[in-house]
Amino acid sequence: MTVERAVTDPALPPDDADGTHDVDGVHGVDDGVDGVDDDVDGVDGADEPKGRRYPSTIGGIFYLVVLAATAVGIGIVSTGDWRPGIRWIAGGLILAAAARLILPARDAGMLAVRHRLVDCLMLAGVGVLLIFLASTIPNQPV
């Protein structure tokens, strides 16, 4: 697989004018290591500051909150009372769905897995289903 680069104009920066390359006929960002277009969701990473930020997007913060809610839910379930624990997990999933719905794709971080509508429907659907099940399953004798 060969990497073809367009001839650049001396007046332009080292790459194309917008900082992207043409790789195998596809316009995007290529780090030059693997010859694969590294552009994700149309967001150009050339404007990103150097160094790592924790978390790098507001969606990353929401993702950590959802993980924390899930951990709390699992902790509650492990103590024996499963209904509130399942509700904590469901609340985290519904929060993730709301965050995914509101945040743009470039800020959604790890909440963005598929298309926005699919992500929101799956997260909210599982959250609502867990609340429904925790509310309707009758108590069993011990």
C-alpha cells in the first residue's frame, strides 16, 4: 500500500492548506505511521494541544460519572439489596443517554460509539428496562 501525497505549494504549510493529507484517494488526517486515515468523525486533531489531558473531553467526565454510578450500584447489589443497586446502574445509563444526546460528537468522548440516535436509544432503553424490571419483579422468599 503506497501513500500518495499531493505536491504542495511553497506558500502553504508543509501539508495541504487545512493540515490534512490525501491517502489512497481519501481526504483525511494521516499520521504517516500505518498509512491509514486517522480522522475520527471529521474532527481534525491538528488543533489539539500537545500532551495528554485527563479526561480529554466533557464526554469523558460523563463517562467516568457513569462508571462511578455503576460501581456504586454493583456495591449496593453485593451487599444484598439488589433493587436500589440496579436503579443506580439504570440511572447511570440514562444519564449517559442524556449526555450523548446533548453533547456534540467531538465532545462526546467514549460515549460516542455508534450514531447518536442508536447510542441514545440503546442506553436509555436498557436503563428504562432495568428500572422496569427492578420495580416489577416480585420479592422472593428467602
